[in-house]
Amino acid sequence: MPVTEFATKERYRYQNGFNNHLESEAIEGAIPTAQNSPQKPPYGLYAEKLSGTAFTAPRHDNKQTWLYRIL
């Protein structure tokens, strides 16, 4: 497969994949460990769950993501 070399380096790192478990942080330690929606998340964040599957789908087919937003 041919690869193109550009004069300027890529500034971003991308997470590729489908059906994977990926995470990234803007601030070190911002993602809670071993829980989705803690009572007191770090840095004043609050959790939002985004579901991409109908509620009638089997549990193993559910596609979802957790986002942590600043108020």
C-alpha cells in the first residue's frame, strides 16, 4: 500500500477501529477509573451516556459511549 510523505507532520493522533473500547483524556486523570457515572467526577465534569442502539436490541448488540462534559 503506498504511503504519502508530507512536509508537515500530523498534529493529531487518531484512534482507529470499530467495535473497540477506546478512551482519551484532555487532562490527565479526568476519566474515572472502574465506574461510568461517579457522584463526584474529577475537574467538575458530568457524565453523559450516548446510545446508538434501540432499547429493544439485545444487550450484546448495544453500542454506547460515555462523554464527560464541563458545566
